[in-house]
Amino acid sequence: MMKVVFTLLVALGYGTAFMTNPAASRSERTKIFGGAGGRASTLEGKKEKVAQIQSLIDTSQMVFTVPAGSITVSQSEILRRSLPEGTTAAVVKNTLMERAVSGTDYETAAELLKGPHMWFFIEDDIGASIKAYNGFIKENDLMESHGIIGGVIESTLYDADGVKQIGNLPSKLELYAKIAGSIKAVPTKVARVIKAPNSKLARAIKLATMPDE
């Protein structure tokens, strides 16, 4: 089973909540998410959050963002399981995200910072990650309210349509399948090429060794 990291860096200055298990009660959920007076609201707490985000950015080939509100705990768990290995989803306060991307290849992501966002940090399989999220919002009737807003690859900012086009590219597994198919076909083609010259060569040798009449 592929391991997926699903970290929830809660928006609006709250603490970090790891969505591995749903909260059992309102008080427990409050404890998990923290409050305005928690460590996340302190200078050191904010620095830690920025460092965590920068660590994700440093290993990402792409980031994209979606609206963060109104996703239930059970839906979050479904989304977590659907993401490919190496993709992290996190809700990040805009001011922290702005600090984290400042001076990096993802600085243009600051142009997308309006309203609460969930960010996807993709280490490896970009196509599969976008397809997984689009499949999730389709299955959970969230396409109108939670469509992809935009994303960034190597300093280039993409709007929703741009990210959609990137998502239509073959996934890593699909590329592997195509490469494997191509490799499988090569020996057959090579054998045909080799076989034809050999038959001609054999006929030439036979004619050369025949006694003169």
C-alpha cells in the first residue's frame, strides 16, 4: 500500500492537525486544531510552520491550490487515501504561505492567496495527483465549489485551465506502461531486421560456393 502524507496546517493561525484519525468529540477536535492562543500564534510557532512549508516546497516539482472550506473529516480521509505517494495536502494560512514561497521558484504562488486554501505539494507524479483530486471532487459532488484554482511549476503560474491541461498528461504509471510496451516491441522489430539480412547473406554465400558450370 502506498504511503501518503496528509498534513493539515490549519488556516487562520490555528495549530497543526494530522488527519490520521477523526476527532471523537468537539472538545477533542478543539484540542487537535489548537486555538488563537496556541503555539501557532507565537513568533516561534509561525517560524516552525513556515519551515515546514518550505521543506515541502523544496522537494516539490509542482504545487497547486484549491478552496479549503467545507470538506468533512471523512472526505479528508478519502482524499488522503486517493493521493499518490509523495503528494502532501495541507491547509496553510495565507500569510505563512506567502513567507514560505518568498525568494523561491514558487514565489508566483502568492498571486493565488485569496481566501482559505488547501495546497498540494507534489514530489513526483504530477498527472496522477491532479487526476486524484479531480476524481475526488467529482465523486463527492464538490466540482463547483472546490475546483482547482491554480498552480506553479518552476516559477510559471498556471490558472485552473492550465492545471487541468497538465493533469491530462500521462501519469507516471501510464508512462511506465507505454515505455514497457515500447521495450517489449523492440526485440521483435530487431529480430525481423536481423533475420532479413541473414537470409540474403545466406543466399549470397550459397551462390558464391556453388561450382562454376
